[in-house]
Amino acid sequence: MHIQIVNFQLSEMDETQYAEACEEEAPTFAALPGLAAKIWLADRATNAYGGVYLWHDRRAMQSFVASDLFRGIGTDPHIRNLTSREFAVLEAPTSITRGLIPAPV
């Protein structure tokens, strides 16, 4: 498993518009190969938004980062200060704390 955390700020877009855009785009993200889950983030007080992505492996995450979809996020005029960080998952302790989603069969 591999984790990716993406953060950004909104520019000239209110939260209602952003929420609508997220709902429209959610099926596109749900169809990404190798994506186990995406958690959508919002902190209105600091204008911080983004997502936590749980990937089945690092290769799937790298494919997403190289995709037109991810590049489009970075060039969207309503998004600024985009960051993306990746983390390997320590699977043994994570499984003890029920943090792993089983891979599809």
C-alpha cells in the first residue's frame, strides 16, 4: 500500500462551487487503476483542501501523478499552492490498527 497526500488552496472559487466540482469528478477518481480509496479534505478556516489517496502500490500512484488528470489539477486556475507527498505504509502495525483496506481479488 502507498499513501499520497495532496493539498492546495482555492482561488476565486467558493466552497459550494468546489463541492459541486468534487461531486462531478468523484466518479473519475473512483475509476483510477490501483486506487483503493480517496478521502476528500476541506479546512475552510485556512483555505486548505485536498485529498488522502490510498493506492494499492507505488506504481499506481506514479501513474496517476504522470496522468493528464493530475496535471490538470496543477494547471487549474482555481487551484494554487499544490503539493503532493507520498508515503510508504508500514503494513504490519497498520494492519493491527485496522488501517488497511483489503486489495480486490
